[in-house]
Amino acid sequence: DVEGDADAFIAQYDEATRKVPRVAAEIARRLLQAGRAEQALAAIDSAEHRNPMDRDWPDFDWVDARIDTLDALGRGQDAQRARWSCFERTLSPEHLRAYLKRLPDFDDVEAEAKALTHAERFRNRLAALRFLVSWPALDHAARLVIAHAGELDGGQYQILSPAADALAGRHKLAATLVLRAMIDFALSKARTARYRHAARHLRDCAGLASGIANFAGFETHAAYEQRLRRQYPRTQSFWSLLA
């Protein structure tokens, strides 16, 4: 690397190892630095993705090296297609931002709307929620939660807690459903270490309830809490936290 000797770097690896996506990406970056973009692309495209899941969750080093190589070759449209493809598969905000940044004025608005609609329909609901909250696109996030409340894994509090906080301002029903997912998980799985948080979430639900004019077919807060008391009457370590 210090000598800028790309060939010496490549020679460290046998032919099979050069086809590992991570290694192919490293080789391509050295060839790019040496001004050998065509060879860099050949190195990238020779990689073998042995894991079928790579099609859904790619090696980001490999993807980024390929995009940089396409740009270096003046193949901007191909690079843009690669950015969009990566976003479609993974909801990577970095690739979406890079994609939008390179679009002509006003085209980016339409493309962003398309991206948010795609995210709202993404098969992994939690990944979609995390993306939409962080973007932020809270209207889309709220619709996602209301449409798929039953699919939220309440154990994923590292995603759901910030989502509830973000939604609580303008989307109180969605925030409530996110909080309920975490409450239900803690009680149904008897996760006693989570009871303190679940009790706080239930109090938060009570606070949000006054701002919800229409529960859209979901239980009101009073009905929800009554059901919990019937369903978990012996979970005194939880109910004592609300006394």
C-alpha cells in the first residue's frame, strides 16, 4: 500500500481467495487508486457470492467498491442503478441519499416518494420502521405500524423505543401500538427484567390515550389495560409497579 503496488497486493491471494467479495473489493480499490478501473471492475465482477442470502443482504464493501468503479469508468447510470438496487434490498439510507443527490432537480422529490412507498411495503417490518423513523418519514412509519401492528416483535426494543418516542408527537395511535408491542412481549414472555420498562410504557399509553379521538378498531386504552389485568392477574411484580 505504501508503495502503491497493486499487483503485489493482489499476489498475496490465490485465485480462489480473490473471488471472495470482501477481498475482491479490496483488490478493486487498489486497482482504482492505480488508475486501472477496467481491471478493478473485472476483479469486482469475478467475486463469487456463495451464500444465497447475499442476494438480499449484500456485502456492502463489495457494493460500494463496484459503485465507485462504475463512476470511475464514467458509467454513472449503472452506478445509480446499483445504488438503487442496494437500497431496494436493504433500505440502506446511505445508498438512497447518494442516489438522490445525483438526480436532477425535482427528480429527487419523485424518487424519494417512490423510495418511501417501497420502504413502507418492505417485507421486514422492523427494518422498514427503523428506516422510516430515522429518515425521517413519520407519516409513512405511522401507516406501517397501524397496518402491521400484529407483526411487530416487541422484543426489539432498540428499534421500537425510539420509534414510539418519534411517533408520540403527531401519531399517538401508532406510538401506542408500538408501546403495546413491547408491553405484550414482556408480559407474555415473563421477562421480569423488562417489567419496569413495560410499566412505564403502559403509563405512557395512558397519557397518549387522551389525544386519540379514534382508535381505528384497536382497543381503547381502558379496554387494553383491563384485558391485561384479566390475562396476567398473577403478575404482581408488574402490577405493583403501577400502584
